Amino acid sequence: MANTYSTLYIHIVFAVKGRANLMAKSWREELYKYITGIVTNKGQKMMAVNGVEDHIHILVSITPSCNMSDLVRDIKTSSSKWVNDKRLVAGKFEWQTGFGAFSVGTSNLDMIVKYILNQENHHRIKTFKTEYVGLLNAYQIDFKAEYIFDDYGVAPTGLAGG
């Protein structure tokens, strides 16, 4: 649309199904390049992508017409097919249902990029569970813990309890 100007940054986080440690370091960079291609082909801009064995962080600059759920669905569907077609894991690779999407202001952009690119060091001291619940609480997102951490056995408490 003519005369429409925007700066919309979204930090997306999602996990491997069952939080399994399936994303080997040996092929993660290739996966990130593939995901960057998906984002670019959807008319959006990749700002940063990184993760560890059990989850991924993606920072995108999106247009106002971007449907976030469709974008994440396309990323998950295409990238899981890519992993399976290349037989990079024993058995079937799948992403867990759902995702976190957190808006990022321009003033915090550099900090979030550094945070995403520093995932390996970050997760030497903090679990994904702690990180994700921290993000949900920091962004004041009401959530039902039984829907995000059933594989951990004990559900953490969210803003709505759970």
C-alpha cells in the first residue's frame, strides 16, 4: 500500500516436539539459512536466527500485512520437511505445536539480536523452560502452563496460574 511505513519487529520462539535435543550443531547453520529463505520468500526480513538442540529463536522484521501464524506455520512445515527429507535425525522431526511471539522496539533491537546470537552461552546457565516462562512473564502474557510444559512433568506458574 502506498504511503504505508512501518517498523515491526517480532521475536519468535518455538521448540522441537517434546523438547527433544534433536537439532545437531553440525547442521543448524544450514537449517537457519533454509529458514531465512522461507522468511525472505514470504516478503519479510530475517534479522537474526539461532538456537540450541531443543528450540529456536527468530527475529523478523515484518510488513503490516504479514499474518504471524501463517508465517510461523510455513517456517515450521517447510523446515521440518527439509530436516526429514535430508534424514538429519533418526525417526521423524517435528516442531511442537504453538509458538511465542514477542514485539521488539527499535531501541531494543541490538540487544535482542545479541541475545539470540548468544543462545549457546546463554543456555549453559539457563534452561529453555526458565527462559520461555521468563519471556512470557516479562511480556505479561497470560498462559496456561499445562499447554506449554506438559513434557517437563511439573507445570510452572504463569500469570493466570496454571
